Amino acid sequence: MDRFWTCLAGTYITECGTLLWRFALTEVNSRHTLVSPIKLVLEPQEIHTLKRTITFLLAVIVMLPLTTLGQSRSRTTKTPTRSAKAPVVDKKIEGARHLADQLKTLTRFIYILGGVAKGLEGVDDAERRNEASPAVLEQAKKNKVTVRTSIQSVREGLDQLEGEFSSSPDLRRYYTRLAGVAAGAAAAEQQAAANQFDRAGRSLLEVVNRLTDVLLEMQR
């Protein structure tokens, strides 16, 4: 745009300069006597052209700063960036996933506990009859600690799951059926501490049944 105005102004400046030069020569010839007088007289049409050119030049002088300012502003204007929207999390799906994770962990543990519990109770019977070796008793002691620690971890996970369902408005409707699963795991923890591993496994099976019922209700 600047190049257009510059070229157009240059054309009119050239024309205006020619007319002004001819007008100046005419004034000199009218005031001084030259050896070869030059008779240059401006025609009325040329005078009109001169006035029009001067008017145009004044308009160009006024318009050029405005045009440059507008273009500079358009260059510095920055397009506002759109902030990325955070993805919407479905609390129901997320809660069902956490519940399913606890369910898988618990069923896997119960499967392992079924075989270990019989062995631990058999060692206890052998110890009462003084038929168990010290190595067998030491290994059984370590296995009992492992089982009790595992049940404690299960109970802590169920505590967190209940807290998640009770605090979320989207999951609170399922909390009524879920409430008590951590207490069931706590009962199994106490039974394991008393070396009642078979009863502890049965208590955990009741927890599995309740978790399954909640998961089925969430799928409706």
C-alpha cells in the first residue's frame, strides 16, 4: 500500500514540478529583460491542473502517516490464543475402574491364600503335637507375617475406595451398598492375627461378593 501511494505521489510531483518551473520562467521573463526573451504563459487548463496537483499532494501528506500507522498496528496485533480445554473426567467410569482393580487384587489374593491357609493350619497342628521341625516353624512364621501384611494392604485399599465413593457426588449413590467392605477386610485381618486363616479367607469372600454387586449396579 505504501508503494502505491509513493508511486502515485511521485507522478503528481513530477507534473507539479514541470508546471511550477514553467510558471517561474514566466515570472522571470515578465520582470527582467533577457537577451533572448522566453515567452512562456500558463494556460488556464494548466493552472487548474497545478491547483489540483497541490491539493492532491496535501492529501497524500496527510494520508501517508495514517496509512503507515494503521499497517503498523495491524502487524503488532496478536491473535489471541485459545486455551486448551481440560478433558472432562467421567467420575462414574473412573470409580468403576478403581473398584474393578480392588476386586481383581482381592480375588487373586484369596486364590493364593486358599493354598497357604491349609499349610499354615497343618503346621500349627504339627507344632501342637511336637512334630514340626524348627525350619518348618520358621518358614510358617514368615508366611503368616506375609499373609497378615497382605490383608492389611487390602483393607487400606478398600478404605480409600470407600472414601472416594462417599466424597464424590457422582458416586455417592453407590456408597450405601459399598459401605462396610473395609470393615469386612478389617475382620479378616483380626482373624489372620489369631491364626484363623480359613475364616479370614471366608470373610474376604464376602467382601468380594459385595464389590461385585456394586460393580453390577454401576453398569445399569
